[in-house]
Amino acid sequence: MKYFTVSDEVRRALADNVPVVALESTIISHGMPYPQNVQTALNVERIVREKGCVPATVAVIDGVLTVGCGSEQIELLGRTGTAVVKVSRRDLPIVASRGLLGATTVAGTMYACKLAGIEVFATGGIGGAHRHSETTMDISADLDELQRTAVTVVCAGAKSILDIGLTLECLETRGVPVIGFRTDDMPAFYTRESGYKAPYRMDAAKEIANAAAARKDLGLEGGILVVNPIPEEYSMPADYISENIDAAVAEADRLGISGKQLTPFLLERISSLTGGKSLAANIQLVYNNVRLACDIAAELCARRDK
Ligand code: PSU
Ligand code: MN
């Protein structure tokens, strides 16, 4: 394929049944400021290796959808920041044919996982149904990708920049199992609770791997969404974060921000309104998700060994 490549390390790991965990790059270019974005992305790769797995950071480099970016490429994605094209499914053919630098969203990264044969992917938060999406129809392509692409995605729930109730409804309609890890609640990224319940609860990575294997056995297309609450010690006071999120959403409304700009705008506003406190929480929850994704990937490999 002209527009797709997998690094030698990732290719070898997949061939040798070594667990691989995919990582997205919109979180690097659009989700965090430089240089914390690059430090976080490199720390994530180190955590994955310490767990005996192989990291596969995904991005579009000079038009090539690349699975397994190197540290120079991660540095470039972080330093270039929001000037990097944010690449969801619909953007892929454009950035490819134009030879551009692109940061893949959850949807874009899941599609790359499908091409490469990677089954597990860790991120911070997913896109979802925005507030008032019942009229704006701003529902992230991440949800449709979860409907059609067989990847287990580990996240810390959805930020309340979204309407979490509507997001859960959309996931149900699309046939996506949502599994709370060691929780009965649907986490809301910075907080362990959202006021909504998680549809299912599992307490071990092995149980999640079993569900992923059963999904495959039944020929069900689509992925599984694992929602992993932020560790208690890093979670933020619910009132404080929700005031700041409400202020950011009101500002976006006033400025008429919409489309693919909306999520990055809100992420940046929340980070600056909280004076970077939200960034520290964001980084920790990503590490926490990566560790769980490694455990799930290892369980899936162990099943194949038998
Ligand atoms: N939510 C976050 N952090 C992020 C994103 C969402 O808390 O970095 C990024 C992810 O890459 C996600 C994308 O896939 O934003 C969703 O964008 P949109 O809402 O435009 O689909
Ligand atoms: Mn959108």
C-alpha cells in the first residue's frame, strides 16, 4: 500500500504474538501543549515497553498513515501542534493524497489498527455526542468507528464537554459494549463519576479480553469501549472542573466554534482556565489507561498461545 506503513518493530511483534498497544496522535498535536505533549507521548511508549508490550503510535507522516512512529516523529507532531491536520476517518484520503502531516483521532487511529491488525488501543478521552447535538448533529466520528472497527479502546470516559447521556445512547444504538473497569459508574475523564452508570462492569483484564474474543467468535463487527476511571489521587473536584467546562462551552457557543475545531478549542480553554491543573490529571489518566491496555493486549496474546 502506497499510503500505509507499519514499523519493523510493530510488524515483528504482531508476527511473534507479542502484545501491541496502539496510541493516537491528536492527543499529542491538539490535546496538550508543547513540550508536555511530547514528554507524555514518550513516557507512554516507555510504560508500554516496561509492561513487555510494543507501542504503536499512529500518525500521518508526509501523507503516509504510519503505525509505529519514532521519537523524532513524535517530537515533530508535538512541536508543530495545532498546525498539524487533525485526521479523522474522513480526512485520511485528503492528507494522504496531499502528502501532509496529520495527527490521527480515535477514529483515524482505529482505522489504522484495522489495517495493521492491532486489537488494543489506549487514549485519554474519546469524542462523543456534544451538548445540544440533538440539534447540531455534532457527534464524533469516533462513535461510528467503534461501530464498525474491531478494536478494544481504553479511555477514561468522556469529558463533560460532551453530553455523556447522549453519548451512551449513541454507543448503545451503534452496538458498542461499554465496560467500566472496576467501577459501576461511567467516568467523566477528570472525575470518577458522571452521574451515569456504565452499562457493564469488569474487574480483570482477562474478562475484557474474553469479551473481545467472544465478539470476534460471534462475527460481530465493531469494537469495545473500556472506561477506566482516573485514579482517585489524581481526580479533580467535580464542582471546580464542571464550572470551568461550562465556561469553556459557553465561550465556544459565543464565538460560534463548530466542526473539527470544537473539541481542540474546548480542551485548550479548560487547560488554561484551570491553570494547567487539568493537564496534570490528563497526563496521569493516560498512563493509567495505557497500563490497562497492556494487560488486555497481553491477555489476548496469551489466549492465542493456547
Ligand atoms: N477528548 C479528549 N482529548 C482528546 C480528544 C478528545 O479529552 O485529545 C481528541 C481525540 O483524538 C478524539 C478527538 O478522537 O479529539 C475527537 O474529536 P472530534 O470531537 O472532533 O471528533
Ligand atoms: Mn465534531
